[in-house]
Amino acid sequence: MQNVLPALGIGAYVVTLIALALVNLVYGPGIPTPKVPMQWSLGGEPTWYADKWIGLWIPVAIFVGVGALLLFKARTTVPAMMSDYVWLIACCVFFVGVHGWHVSKVIEWSQRQL
């Protein structure tokens, strides 16, 4: 397990970066509004907005920073803590899920604006 988990962690980081970028590149041009909601109230309505490309790419930039920090921590801890790689993989799954949900809600919201 000590040989497999580091490879899974690095692989999850790379696959997550690719997945987040693909979601933005595939679905971003189909969003017709110049601004996108960035946060949603409990009632399901947007609370604030950002420029479309900033709103789509800032979560990717945040993941790059957080994921790189977790990856760096996992690779430099001596002795290697396997829980660090588990946290990295969990972070990757979380970001893909949240970003996918957010983009789907933005697309749904933008269609109602037409």
C-alpha cells in the first residue's frame, strides 16, 4: 500500500486538473451570460457574481494551490504519512464534485436568464 498510495495521489492530482479544465473548456463557451453566480443562498438564488471566465477558472487556481500544498506535504513528510495521500485524494474528489455541481447550476441559471 505504501507504493500504491503515492502513485494514486499524484494521479488523482493530475486527473483532477485535467477534469476541471475540461469542464471549463467544454461548458464555459455555452454559458451565454457575461457574469456567473459564485455563491448560492439557501433558497437557491445567487448571492454574488463574477466575470464568467474568472468565475470558472478561479476554482481551478485554488485547487492548484491547495492540491500542490497537500502534495508537497505528503512528499516531504519523513516518514511518509499515508494519511497525507488520502487527504490529497479526498481533496481531488471534493473539488471535482463541487466544481461540476457549480458549473451545472450556473448553466441552469444562465438558461433562465435568456
